[in-house]
Amino acid sequence: QRVNLLSITPGQTTSQPLFVEVPYSITMEGTYHSVARFLAALAISERIFHERGLAISSRSEARSNFTISAQFTLVAYLYREAGALGAPGAKK
């Protein structure tokens, strides 16, 4: 089974001393188990992701086998290299 990604909207990046947060607003639909597998795959990824504000609701229309919709913000974290501007240890 699969999920249907309805929208992926990039948000404003936030710089922290050691990393950069890159948020994406995501709206998707699928079965309960397919959405759970999608989120679990993100959790075990080599990249660091975090889900914020997960909201799951049942779908009222039965045009497909997708039974729920989910909305959340997916935050990707990018490590700042020691030589990057503004990173700890960077030369001024």
C-alpha cells in the first residue's frame, strides 16, 4: 500500500549554532498503516527528521481506499560544518 502526498510546502529555515532547521508542511492521505509506515521510514532514516504538529483525521469521502488524511510539519536538520559562516569554530 502507498500514501498520496497532496502537498509539500517548504517553510522558513532557522539557523542554530550547530545545525539548520528546514521545515516542510506536508498533507497526505492513505490508510492508517501506510501513513504509519511512512512516518516509521522517516524515523529510521540516516537523515535526522522530526515531525511536529501531527494531525490525523478520517476521510469522509470513499472515492479510494485511503481512509485517513494527515497534516504535519516535517523538519529536516542539516549539520553546519565547523568552517561554515557562523558555525562554532569558524574563522572570522
